[in-house]
Amino acid sequence: MELGIYSFADRHPDPVTGDQVPVAEALANTLERIRLADELGLSFYGLGEHHLDNYAISSPTTVLAAAAAVTNRITLSSAVTVLSTEDPVRLYQQFTTLDQLSRGRAELLAGRGSFTESFPLFGASLNDYDELFEEKLALLLRLDREDPITWSGRFRPPLENAHVVPRPYGDHLRISVGTGGNPQSSVRAGLLGLPVVYAVIGGEPERFAPLVDLYRRAGEAGGQTGLHVTMGAVGFIARNSQDAKNTFYPYWLQTMKYGAQARGWTVPSRADYDAYTHNAQAIFAGSPDEVAERLITVGRLVGADRYAMQMDWSGVPHKDVMAAIELLGTEILPQVKAELGARSS
């Protein structure tokens, strides 16, 4: 099982100091974190797409291209690209360019996204929510498999014997599908033979085991091989378990308050948080040994090929995130590797 990191480059006003990190600083911090993860042998770094002031990245490929210049081995991915509001042709070109720059280390993680601010921004209708994703995913996959391509659909002009360049560094671009737990998404990914990424942002990750099984059974039914499962986890790592929990709490709570305002969540209490972080059950916050044990347990249960940690919710200070990445690479990765055969990229 591989280990990696994903991030939205959060820059919410700090719940402790009230300061908001400037965009330029948030981007510089992101590159420093990716470079460290690469040096430590972590296998994956994914950057999310948002079009809101509290996040620094609206164009993941731009930042990932900068990261390609300062890394050597790590897979550079979106997390996720909101495919429904992108032009698949231009998106494919952006990621194949990244793939060439990084010599085959690009990954396009396509999804619907957990927010919908890109729909009005780019003139897409939420009434076409499912149809947009279905059509654009189908076109994206055909672009990767056909050159030239002839195609027509509802949401963009047709293509007639079109060559879309550049082509990937290898035979194909790595295209994954992200899901928050919709069973139909697991079935679709399995039937198509696409790697799947489960975004676990609440609750115990064991509940995803039936979805992973559904994905693998769909892939088997579709005659697919090489299926690949990534699990996401929210958490934080510090030398001392309680320090990790205490450091992460105000930033996690800030995100919960933001979600409550935007999406009607109930704001959890500190008692709720303590239950979620107890033995890293739902939030993987704790000491290296505690988090390693949880990653190994869940990874073995669901048969994950890769686990990706999100540790910078609401702008956890850069020095703390860097220290957590260091512990992930130097203390947790060796334990996971010994138990589950993790490998660096």
C-alpha cells in the first residue's frame, strides 16, 4: 500500500490568530510540502480545485506543473478536477502536458466535486449535473484511447477526425474517478476499469469496504484488470498523540463550521471530536504509531492500494504540516511498508 497526501491549499482565516495566509505564500508552502513528500518517498500528492477565496488553487495543473520542476518520483494529481465544468479536450491537453513535463507522473482525478461554485462560474446548469459528468467522462476516456477522434455530444462542439496533442508520455494518461461514496460511482469505475478514489471526510472508513467490494466485483464482471483503490483520510500527525489532536481541533472545527453554514451540517462538539479521534477511529489524528496502526488496519480491511492523508484543513500552520509530513514519511511509511508492502513511486 502506497502513502500520499492531498490538499485544497486551504487559506481560511486562522481560528487561533485570525490571520489569512496570502495566496502567493499558500502556493509557495504547497510546493515546499510536495518537494518534501517526494524526498521522503511518499508516492502521491493531489491538489483540489476550488473557486473560493478560502482556497488558493483554482487551477491544479498550473501548480502541479511547478511541482514537476522540483520533484523526481512522486505522482502529481488533481484531487479532484471538477470534470462537469471543464472542456475535456482542453483538460486532456493540460494533463498530457503535465505528464510530459513530469515524464509520466501525472494523474487526472475526475469527479463532480464537493462544492458547486464552478457551475455558475462557467455557465453550466445544475439541472444537467449527472448528464454533464457522464458525457464528459466518456469523451475524456475516448480522447485517451483514440487519435484521431470523431465525436459529437450535447455539451460541446463536435470533433471531426481531430488530433488532440500532446499525447501522454506513455501509452495512456492515468485517469481516476473520485467519489464520496455513491454506489453507482463504484460500479461505473469498476466496469470502466478506472482507478477509484474514495474521499472519506466523515465517519469511520470501514463503511467503505462494501463499496470497494462492489467496485472490484463490477470490474471483474466487466473483464477489467489492474483495478486500483485509493482511500482518503482526514487527520494530523504529531510526536505526541494528544498534541496532534489538540493542534488539529480548532482547524477541523473551523471547517465544520464552514460546512454547517454552506451545507447545513450540524456543528460537532469537542466531545464528538474526541470520539472521532479516539484511536484514530474516524479522524486519523494522533502519534505516528497510532496513525500507522489505523492505516494498516483499514488498508488491510478494504484492500486499499494507496492511502492519502489530508492534514491542512482550514490552514493548519505550515510548520506543523511540514512536521506531520516528515513523520508520515519517516515513521509511518516504514511501518506500513513492513506490514502491507508499501512502495515509493
